[in-house]
Amino acid sequence: MRTLSLETAPVLARPVPWWSRRRVILVLSVVVIPVLLAVLLNSYGPLTVESAIRMACATIAG
């Protein structure tokens, strides 16, 4: 004789879609990393040869 069971089947957690991960990588590589490089390498003091070279490198890297 069959009995009705009120237990539900286990629900599996869905993995993060591949396009969502790619979007995060795109945003990081296009926006966050260049802005971070510009902030770290730019000099906001008086212009010297060293600071000019640093700013040029930050502009090229960004």
C-alpha cells in the first residue's frame, strides 16, 4: 500500500550564471582598475619630472 509523503524533493542551489561572472570581470577591467591606477600613480602636488612621468604612465596604463 502506498502512503502519501509530505516531504519535498531537495532543491539544488543554482550556480552563478557565466554571463554574470563575465560582467563583473568586464566592469573591473574597464572601470575599477584604471581608476585605481590613476588615483595611485597621479601626483597632485607640484609638477616635477618624476611626477610627470608617473602621471604619463598612469594615463597609458588606464
